[in-house]
Amino acid sequence: MKHKKPLKHKAKAGTAAPTWDKLTINGEKVDVLRVWQVNPHKWPETAILRARTTAAKQQVENDAILQPFLDSNNVLSQPVNTIQRVTVVPSASTSPCTTPHWDYLVIHGKASNIIVIGVPCFE
């Protein structure tokens, strides 16, 4: 059996890997990764927010604070209309991370409505 050579992926112009940005939400630091920038203007768009402190977590979980934060920092390509939330709850057999943090997966649809999926850190 012949082995095929591995495929080489060529990056298209404007598709550089996104990088984490450190932004401030109501005085608290949040890490933001704009995953959607890999393939702009394709739907749905996705971004990841990472809160490393309880205070930052509280800011991200407040819709009245989160929506203007997303819009003013261009976390997504268009302003947000509405926010819906889902939270992942770890099972009893999982243990929290040694250094706790909380990730939020933001999924942005073409109608500019978003779903925020909260995922606590667990090992």
C-alpha cells in the first residue's frame, strides 16, 4: 500500500489564524478570540470569550453589559440584536481546573442574534 503525501494547506489572503486579544469589560479583563475572522462573512460567526476571574465572569454573564461590549469592540462583524444563553454543567465525576476560568462560545447568526454557551473549566 502506497502512502500518500500529506496535504499542504495554503492560507488564502486574509485568512491568517486569529489571535487572542485582551479586552476590558466594565473594568475586568477578558480574552477574546474572533474565530470567524478565518473565513469572514460566512455564517454563523463564532467567537470565544475567556473570563479568568469571577468578576470578569459576572460581567460576561450580564446581557446589559455583554451586548455593548461585543458591539463596541467589534467582536462580531455586526451589532447584536438579542442574546440567548446555554450553560454546560459538569458532571459530578469531573473536577474543576486548578486555575479556574470560564469560556463562552458566542455563535452569531445572520439575523444578528447570538447564542452564548457558557463552559466552565474542568479537567
